[in-house]
Amino acid sequence: MTLVQLQYILAVARWGSFTTAAEKCFVTQPTLSMQVQKLEEELGVQIFDRNKKPVAPTPLGQQIVAQAAATVGESMRIKDLIDQAKGSVSGDFHLGIIPSVMPSLLPLFLKTYTRKYPKVTLHLEELQTADMVQALKEKVIDAGIAATPLGDPAITEEPLYYEPMVALVGNESPLLAKKKLTPADLGDEQLLLLENGHCFRNSVLNLCQEARKNAEKQRFRLSSGNFDTLIGLTKEGFGTTVLPYLTAMSLPEEDRRMLREFEKPVPAREVSLIRSTTQLRQKVSDSVRETIRGIIRGMILLDQTKVVSPIEGQAAKDIAL
């Protein structure tokens, strides 16, 4: 029995597929399958029911997978303790990022981080919040970037920044005539939302209570997995969508004329680095946190901040969060 074999069965259990597990482990599918089979032969039990789609652990296999997760996690802690003692910022670091943050934050962060910490190999994965929390608890990833608070005692949250919300309105919307909006202004709008499972969807619905109440009056209901679809439909006049600040900043200049900011207090979401309370990798985790905060500083900060308006370009303004 080897740690590699245990890592392989954890991957199969997580992804429900030998092929996907092999891709995630950066090995060929025959190699991974052979190692899992060797482990099953050594133990004299069947860990996975291969007749199920997706592949699932057998009842005994579920216990083996749980023990494998604990064993792999403890083995990683030994190296972490050594790195902590040496003050080393190096090694593999698995980081999950929610879909509504990854496209806007990653281009700002990745190049700076890899130049500053060349000994760290980042493994980045787009995960929705529930999957990310589960992956943290199973020690599949080392940390995550998600909207908080989560209210989970097994998860620590280190706020990175507060991100204001901005409305993108269609050319024919009466809201285009307003300089700034209130959440109540969205009550009669055809609201375009991310699909269920995205935490930003819930943030928008919590912001726009009137839109939630008037959902039955809307011409159609659309939920999409990405902002690009919502932005495209808004530009075509099919409705209004609410965007995170960094996403709004990335729009072409000609599209920014369709953006409308909210009056104070500006609605915003808290974005944090989250970790399991039992995980280490503190040095690398700190390096990720401080790099992101350094990049965001001057754009978005905790509490009171100066934010460059996505509408006015270089004009800076105070936004109370």
C-alpha cells in the first residue's frame, strides 16, 4: 500500500470516474486503474463498484476512502511541519476558486504570484462553494476563495476584500436615465441571474427583494452558469443583470456606459480565503492572501476604500462598505 495508491482512490471517489481521476492526477488512465486494482488485490476487497455510473465506492470502500483521506492528510502534515519550521514557501498548493470570482481575479493574481513565489506550484480549480467546503474537509484542496460568511465552524475565513455590486442595464431600460440606483429600482426589471448553486445568485436575490417577489411577472426566467451569457443578453435588451465590481471593470469601454452604480450604502460581497481548521500550509496560504490583498489594494479594500469607478474610468470615489 502506497500514498500514491491512496491518492488515486481518493480521486476516483471524488470524481466518480477513472478517466477524470487520471486527468486530475496527471497520469494515464491505465496507470491509475492498475494501481487501484493492485491495492484492491492487496487488501482482498473491492473498493469501487465499477458497474455504477458514476463509479462509486462499495459500502466497505466508503470506509477505506475515509481512512485514506485521513492517512493522506496526516502524511501531508509532516511535510507542512517541516516547511513551517524552515519558513519555506514552496511545494504544491491546491486552491479552489468560485466561478464568479475566478475569471476576474485570476488574471490579476496569477502572474504576480508565480513570479514572486517560483517554488510554489499552484493547482487551481473552479468550484462552487458547497463543493469547495467539502473538498477542504476531505483535504482534497488546501484553501479556497469564496464569498463569506459561511458559518461553518470547521472552516476558517480570512477576508481578502469587499467587492461592490454594479448593475448592467439594457439600452431600452428606464434605469439608463438614472445616475445611480437603489436595490428597489430593480424590482420591475427582467432580472438575469446565475444558475442555482452560485452564491452570487443568492446575493443578488437578497439585494433585490422586490425582484424576487415579482418573479412571476417576468417575461421569462433565465439562469446561466457564467456572466458572459447574462452580459450578452443584457446588451441585446433582454433584461438587467448585477455584476461584481471586478467583472464590471473588465468590460470594454463601450459597454461601461450601460453600468449603473448603487447609492450608498453600496451593496457588496465579502470575498475570503477559506481553509479547514485542521489544515496547515500556513506559509503558502499567507503568501496567497497577501499577494491578492496587495494587488487589490488601491482598488478594493476592507471597510472604507477608494474605488475606481467602472463607469468614470480614472475617477476615484469613496465607497462605504
